[in-house]
Amino acid sequence: MGHREDLLEGAKRCLLAKGFVRTTARDVVKESGTNLASIGYHYGSKDALLAEAYLALVGELADAFDGEGGGGITGAPGSFERFREVWANIISTMREPGSMWRLSMEIVAMGDQLPAVRDHLAQQQRDAERALVALFMGVPEEDIPDRTLDTLGRFYTTLMTGLIAQWNFDPERAPDADALTEGMREVVEAATRT
């Protein structure tokens, strides 16, 4: 690996161990075996590097989200079964010790103190919405219109953010995939009765 890749890998390890606020440029340099100047050269700033490292960590979870290695997702696109399967896969990543999802809560809580990180990640939000809609609805990402991202994409990211918060603050009472699916079923049934 070159310095760029070494920095990214070192930053990922630092984020998981220390989080955004407590990770210093010197921590990343020590963990990656590089030098301080290489951060600026390759990423522009420590915050930009940490944001990229966070996105890489999220990207590494993509296989877990769609169940690769565990049989994949079998529910029909848009079905309650698919909804349950996808949430079960996502929740399984939250149960793991050292889950990187606490970093998401750090961004929410400390966003005003991490403006470069927050801004960088906000630019990536549309891609996250697109990936979630594709996963739940079983359609190619390129076929999803902006109107759908403005509604369904934001709906799924709102559920995701709330779920991350619950799993971080009270994992014993956080909903599992069955509870989420039953809640969704009740909402749909109530809406169709009127």
C-alpha cells in the first residue's frame, strides 16, 4: 500500500478506537506509519481524511446489509418480508462489539464541532439514500428518480438514524427487525382503513 491507503486504514482503526473528536493527526500518523505532511498532501486535512475513513467503514458494511454470505435477501421487492430481512441485516451490524455506528451518533451530537466532517458527509447523503432505496425496493440505484429519494430515501435514512440512536443508548430496548416490521405493518393497515 502507498501512503494514501496506509493513512485511510490507520484512520479507520483510530476512529473505531477513539472516535472523531479524540483522534489526532499524530494518532493517525502513528497508526499508519506515515508522516504528518502526507495527510495534507493526500486528503487536504485530518477532518477530510476522517470523513473518508468513516465512509469507507460504512461501505464495508454494504455486504452485511444485503445479506451476502448469509443467503442474501429473498423477500420480494418492497414487501414486508424484505423490509424485515434488510433491517435484520442492518441491526446485526449494530450488535457487534466496537460497532462503528457510535461514530454516527458522535457526528450528530458534535456536528457543529466537526464542520468539515459534517459537510463532507452531508454531500454523501444522497448516495446513502439511493443505496437504501435500492436495497429495500430491489431496484438498480440508477433507476431511482430524485422524487423517490426525496421521500422514500429520506424516510429510510430517518429510520436508520433513529435506530442507530436507540441501539447506542439503550440496546436492551432497541427494536429488532420483527418489531420494526410489525410497526410498519400497523402503520400501513391503519392508513388503509381510513
